[in-house]
Amino acid sequence: MNLPNKLTLLRIFMIPVFVAIFYLRVIPYNFCISAGVFALAALTDFLDGYIARKYNLVTDMGKFLDPIADKVLVSTALILVLVPPQGITILPWYASIMVAVILARELIISGFRLVAAGKNQVISADKSGKIKTFFTDLAILLILVSADITPYTFDLLNILGTVALAISTLLTIYSGVECLVKNRGALKS
């Protein structure tokens, strides 16, 4: 197993650690610590792809696991900030709409990639998708850190995180439509 695949597996193994720390309120600054775990996991996403491309270490296992690891990590984080421990409010109610759009896009594009793969076509991430990922990760980090700094209220970090989530949502729609239009041939019989 090569280094990029090990990094992808590390990201998968970090997800339950992230969740556990998020819910362990007995740990001081558990949201900040979970943000750190999330940041490290997100960094492995960047590193595994960079190393795989730079050193020609792209494998079928990596092509399969990497997008799954990314989607599970981000989906888990988005769901957690929507459903925090009892008595804590992290996001305004309308953030649930943004999260629903982001998750729906991920499911649609994943299904689209499966159809394309069945036709031996590979649909790579476009630049807009990478920018979307950056804003989604940034939003999650800001929102998590703000939850420890000023729980129960919406502070500047929370507002910035919510704005980053809104930008991510717009980029999610744009990148999803771009992917479908650019690769629409994959849907032809």
C-alpha cells in the first residue's frame, strides 16, 4: 500500500475520533480539538492527492477510497454542527437548508460518477469543486471553533463560518451543474 492510500485510510480512521471528541463535553475545548482533528483529516485529503499525482502513485484503490473518505468526513462534520450536544446551538436554522443542498449535490455527483465509471469514464474534480471543498472545510473549522469560544451565541467567527457555508453552498450548486453539463455524455446510452 502506497503513502497516498495510507493517508486516505488515516482520514477514514480519524472520522470516529473527530466524532468522539465533538461529543465529549467533559474535555475542555472539545469543539476546538475536534476542529483540529478535522483540519488534520482535511490536510490528508490535500496531501494524498498531491503525492499521488506528483509521484505517479495513483491507484484504483485510491480512486475508490479518496472520494468516499472526503464525503464521509465532510458529511459527518456538517451533520454534527447541525445536531450538536443538547443545550448547544451552533448554527442558525437556515443552515440546515445549506447542508441539505451540499449533501444532495454530493449524492448526485457520486451517482453520476458511478454511471460514468460503468462506461469506463473517469470524472475528475474540477477547480470549482476544489474551491467548494476549501470553503466547506473553512466553514466547518470556523463554526467548530466559535462553538467553544461563545456557545449559545453567534459571534464573528460563527457569522464568518456561516457566510463561508453560504459561499460553499453556492459553489456546490455551480460545481455540480458544471460537472453534469461538462460530462453529460456519460448519461447517453
